[in-house]
Amino acid sequence: MVDELNEVERNSLRIEVERLRLEHRDIEDAIDALLAVGAVDQLQIQRLKKRKLLLRDRIAFLEDQLTPDIIA
């Protein structure tokens, strides 16, 4: 897949991965802060955790697009 992407598309994917990583870290910090202050809104925490997992999956997918296929 990476061979089919031009440089602009690769750069665009890299930028998107970095944006998603930043959002992932922000959500992790938000979850930690909620847990630290003893917030009892478990629904909000669960939603944040679900969003964090979705971001992790999307990051992995995009990184896979940037990694060349190696035929063994």
C-alpha cells in the first residue's frame, strides 16, 4: 500500500497519525485527572476509554498504511 501513496499522501497520513496520538494522550490525561479527583461519573470515564481505544485502532491502521509490505 505504501508504494501506491505519493509523498503528499504519506505526509498527510503522518500528520493525521500525530494528531490522533495527541488526542489519545489528551484523553489519557483526562481519564487520569478524573480518577485522581475521585470523579464518580463512570459513564463519562467509560466513554473516554472507548474513544481512546478507537483512536488506538485508527492509529494502528494508519501506521500500517505507512509501513511497506515485506514479502518473506
